[in-house]
Amino acid sequence: MITGELRQKVDRIWETFWTGGITNPLSVIEQFTYLLFIKGLDEAETRKENESMLLSVPFTGLFPNDKKYLRWNHFKNLDPQRMYDVVSNEVFPFIKSLHGDKDSAYAKYMGDAIFMIPTPNMLVRIVEGIESIDMKDRDTKGDLYEYLLSKVATAGTNGQFRTPRHIIDMMVALMKPTPEDIICDPAAGSAGFLVAAGEYLRDHHADLFLIQGLKEHFNNHMFYGFDMDRTMLRIGAMNMLLHGVDNPNIEYRDSLNENNTDKDKYTLILANPPFKGSLDTDAVAADLLRVTRTKKTELLFLALFLRMLKVGGRCASIVPDGVLFGNSTAHKDIRKEIVENHKLEAIISMPSGVFKPYAGVSTAIMIFTKTGAGGTDYVWFYDMKADGYSLDDKRNPIEANDIPDIVGRFGNWDAEKERKRTEKSFLVPVDEIRSNAYDLSINRYKATEYEEVQYEDPKAILASIKQLEEEIVEGLEELEALLG
């Protein structure tokens, strides 16, 4: 998380966009990102030039010898009008055409990018602001980008809203990605889950970058993200690039459509799919409808996850509470499918304030493994009451936080078997879930402990009131006497 001076610098740049007429948060992030990327290209070029000189090896740069003025360190010193002409008419077209391979993440990211900054003076102020930010550190780039994304405070028309970073990090920590995983988010948005998975691997498996095969897998074949919003695709691809993934597979795709044929492909799915969408079943893949005949996207996505995962593949997905207890045939079918034919591991109930200020929906995290042959013995339930932030629209940091406890307890089933139903976490045997029509809401199984409260005898309370009344009257009489 960025704080202090760096945050103030970013806010000032944001204000420059805003006062200059670019008020759509996504547009601001796009334009901000383009310039960050242009600066990053120049810094990478400089680093490679220095390495070439130090090692006395030949180096062919991105920028032709006759185009050196397109580099950030050159045009940043030009007068406003000249800078604007160079950036809008030459730098921008140049970087858009850098990768001829139309299938590369870079091409997908930059293909339909539009330069929107309207005036030379505005461009100068933004360039000066970005120049004052030290972007050499990868963590700083990532934190800065997360802060920019946090400013997108509007929900999408299909129930999309940004998943808080600490919830993403918790889900990734629960799933513990490995260097061999193939990770997918079929409703990727800004690619937050994929970024967090990459950061987890850097922190816990740093040696993967010393092994050529694993490093190549990380940069080219590990991460897959799909979305139908081209703006979010560009932002998501850039998010991955800024977090050090060279060639993420970020693609335009309607994941629920019959044209999506991915099957038995991924080992880990992390997702927060759209909740509110209601689709025309004619456009939905037929094999998904065989699992659950419905128009509800939240149910169809669960069926999709099962199809896309390899046997042994794992999934952690945020679902609205209705998925857990809905009485329709479609709701019951998908729950039965996961419980009986695969291995449902955990339901983590989250408080409704987790997604504020974007939405006040009650949600849970569902964790399961695709087996195709059952395997559910017990299901672990956790009743999260706090996530480290106030549950109102302000979401200010607070001390109460169940996340460390959730991560610490998950998977440690031997210790959890002794937990009582009155505690925050406990195990429920699959037979009990079957007998409750596969209801997975925590309130179905949680026991409430009532404490007996002893009240004073009513006659004694009445006597106390009379005594107080007498004391008040005496006090008033004394006061009246003093006043003469």
C-alpha cells in the first residue's frame, strides 16, 4: 500500500487529469498507465544499454538511432507544444506498433489504445508528476497500480465490482499456488487474483526464477485471464506487465459462451465472477446447462470452473450467499454436484460490508477440488466477523481481523474436529449436509450459545426507584430552603 508523499504525488496527478476534463476513473488509469509504460520502456532500455557496456556485448535497442527523441528522457525536457506533438503523433503510434505479434499480451493491451490528453500544458504537468515518482522498484509499481485501481468506485452493469486486495491475498494464501500451477480467472477484470498469485510465488518460491523451465512457464504459460470489457482487459494486462509477468494470457472472451471450449486445462482457479447477470440460455454452453439448468451467472460459473479444471485442480471462488441456500432446482443441483462428485472443502462466510462502498451484498468463499469421483467427507465452515476494516462505506483500518486465523486454521482438520459449533470455525460431516438438502449456509449448522441473564427482583427495583425519588424530593426541599 502506498502512503505519505508518494500517495500525495499520485493524487496530484489524478487531480490534473480530473481538472483537465478526463473524469472517468478507468480512462484516467488507462492514460496514466500508458505514460508509466512509456517511462518504463526507456528505463529498461537504459538498463540494457548499461549492461551491454559493462559486459562488452552487442545490444540492439527498441528505439532506432534516428528515433532517440521518442524516449522519455529526451521528450520530457522539450517545450510543451513540442512534447505534445512528439508524444501524441510519434511516441504513441511507435509503442502501439512495437510488437508485430498480434497474439502477444502487449499487442492485446495496446492494440486499440487511444491517447486522450487534450492539451500540451496538461501533458507537461502529468509528465513532471510521473517523473517525480521512482518506479524502479517492482513493488512500488504494483502498489501504485493497486492504488489507482482502488479509485474505481463504481460497480459494473453485470454485477462486477473490485475485489478488495486483502481478500484476494487471503484467498491466494489459502490456495498456496505452486510454480507448476496453471492459474485462471475466467472473470479477470483488472487481474487482481492473477497478480496476487504471481506475488505469492515470488515471495514463497523465489528459486523458480533460477530454473529456466519454471521461469519460462511463469512468464508465458502460467496465467490466464478472460473478460468481456476491453478497457478492463487493457488495465488487467498492464497490471500483470507492471508486476513482472512478461506475457500473460489476457484475452477477450465470454467465458460462459459455447465458444469457450476450455476443458481439463487449469490446475487452479481464483475468481469473483459476476453475480447479477441473467443470461439467455441459448448463448450458454450446453454442457454447463446439463450441470445446472439456469440463467444465473453465479451458478453457471461454478459449473464452468468444474469443466475448466484438470482432475485434482482446485478452485477458490467468491459466491453470493444465495448460492449456498437457494431452493431452486438449479441451486440444489450445483451444490449436489460439487459435494457428491467432487470434494467440497470449505465455506468461509464473509460479512456484508466487505465489498463496501461498491456493494453491500453478503458473500462467501467456496473452496473445492475437482475429483470426478467424490471425496467430500467433512466441510469446513468459518464465520468471518471482521477483515481488518470497518464494515461501513469508509472502510477504515481496525484491529479486529479474522484473516490470519482463517489462513492458520484452513487445512488443519485434525485440530478443527474438536471445535464446537458455537465457535467461529468447525467441521460438518457430509451426511449432515446431505440430510439438509445440500444447504451450505453457515447458519444452518452454527449453534448459538445463549447466556442466562439474571435480573434483579422487580419489587427491589421498584423500592430503589422510590428511594431515589425520596432523595430527589429532599434535595429540592433543601435547595428551596437555601433560596429563602
